[in-house]
Amino acid sequence: MPMFMKKVLVEARQVTEDDITPIAKWCGGTAVCPSSGEKPFPVFVNVPTRDGYKGAQIGDWVVKEENKFRPYTPEAFAREFETLQ
């Protein structure tokens, strides 16, 4: 069976300590703080996906494609996407 690849323009944001709350708001998710009180700031984003919520940690990417969101590790993001110049 032949295989096909589709190139699609997506919007992506990398999760950082400074942008974790705005990214959570952008994707309709939630910024999550640890319950132990070790860190006074959110450490990951719960991203709503078609398969339920998935976590995006600091350094991960959140990708918006056709109004759907999905988190990617830095390695997976580098394999799947290239920056437009």
C-alpha cells in the first residue's frame, strides 16, 4: 500500500518557566503546580488532546494543528517539524 505525507503549517510554542501559564491558556489546558510545594511555580501544562489530557513539561513543545493541540518532546518536535524562514 502506498504511503503519503502531508505538509501542514502549524503554530507551535515551547514551554518555558516564563510562558507556562500563557501557553496553558492558549491551548485551553491548565498550568500544574507540584503538590509537594517544592517549586512555587507551575512545572507543566495539561494539554487537552483528542485522546484526553497529555502533559507538556518545560522544554516541550505544544503544537496547534487544525484547532487541535498536541505536546511534543524536543526530540520528537525536531524530527517532525522544520522552521519556516
